[in-house]
Amino acid sequence: MMLALGLFVFMRQTLPFQNMQRDAEYRWPSNARVGKRDAFQFLGVGEEKITLGGELYPELTGGHLSLTALRLMAEDGKAWPLLSGSGMIYGMFVINSISDTGTEFFFDGSPRKISFTLTLTRVDESLAAVYGDLSKQAETLVGNAKDAATKLTSTLGF
């Protein structure tokens, strides 16, 4: 798995992307001052976008079916969690645009090569807002595991 957007998994059989560009903006407006440099103030995090691009060879990789699945997800108008294959959580993203270009066609008009670009925009406030306090969740899991172990040992008579 290279990446997962909701339940859609990017891998060789679906949409193996060859490039991933991540852009994050931070808002620093300026105020002009007489005789001095402009004053800057940090207003917060701006937009975060991820652009995936690559080429598909339907004989070897995914093709129009994979692109259609993403188009259906985009038409739902929902935000989806984006996770990397290494386990990194990027946040909640919406699909802004999908473009594809077919070239080198088979006799029936289907393309041998499909170049695609997918643009995603992050819509959550922060990872803490999406997933809550991970340390509290971990404490709860550890507490539940201890309770289960205690019940098991008392049932077995240890």
C-alpha cells in the first residue's frame, strides 16, 4: 500500500502515483508602518493541498475503473482520512479535481497509457480534533487490557 484515501487504496493494481506534492500555507499578513519595516502577524495555518500524479498502464496497473471509483468518492462530497503506507496520518481530505489523459490507444479506442493528476485539500482543524487526544485513548486501551487480563486470570484461578 502506498497511500489510502478512505477505503480507496493506492497501490500498483489501482493508482500507483509517481509523484506527490504537498503544499501548506501559513498566513502572515503585513501592516505598513511609517519609517519602519512592515509588521507581520501570524494568523494561523492556511490551506494544505496534496497533488498526486502518475501514469497508468491498464495492462499492468489500474485504469479507468480506479479513476471512476475516485470520481464517485468526489461526487459524494465527503472528507476522507488520508494515510500513508508507512502509517503517517495526513488528516481529512476532500477531492478537488481529477484529470486524466489517455494516449497510445488500442484498436478499440481504450488507452494503453493514462496520465492522471489528483488534487486533494485538507479540511480538518487539526489531527487532535479529528482523532482526539491519542494519549487518553492509549490510557483507555491499556486500562481495558489490564481489566481483561485481571478477569481472565481470576476466571482461570491464578
